[in-house]
Amino acid sequence: MANKPHESNTALKPEVAKPKLPPMFKVLLLNDDYTPMEFVVEVIEHFFNKSREQATQIMLKVHTEGAGVCGVYPQDIAETKMNQVVSHARTSQHPLQCIIEMA
Ligand code: TYC
């Protein structure tokens, strides 16, 4: 419909609620030749809230394929988990590596 002379198209459109999901990040463990399997299983159980069975499957995937996803989280949580895992591994003098990737 045409505008009347004193009107223009500057009116704000009604806000439409569009819930934005936060960008998600995968937390991965990388394989190495030195970190004991039992330590890795305990890390996955403790930091990623997995059962013993789930943790063992993830550890074996990392061991055979080189890397594996332990969980997917918003960026700040993913970064915190990565830092906690690396810090715990270094405290125990294991070279375990943990990284994040955009999901
Ligand atoms: N490859 C290690 C070993 O044979 C086990 C291991 C699994 C290490 C997963 C790291 O993220 C890892 N002891």
C-alpha cells in the first residue's frame, strides 16, 4: 500500500521472538603413546559425566582413531573443561591433550 505523504517506512517491525542458540563446541581428547588408558577413562567419567562403559568406548575410539569427542558445550563451558582436563593431566605428569573445535 502506498504511503501517505507525511508517512515513511521507518516504523520498526514488530519484534519476533527468535531464540538464538549459542554456538556449540566439541571437546576432544587426542591420542598419545604414554597416558595410561585407565587415567583417560577416569578423566572422561569425571569431567564429562559419562558412565564407565561410555568412557571406555570413547577412550578406545581415541586410542584407535587418534581423536574422539567427549562432549559438546557452549564455548565457555567447553574451554573450561579443556583447561581442567589439561591441568589435571599435567598435575599427574601425563601428556594427554584436549582441544576444542566448533561443532
Ligand atoms: N594410547 C594410550 C596408551 O596406549 C591410551 C590413550 C587413550 C592415551 C586415549 C590418550 O586420549 C588418549 N596407553
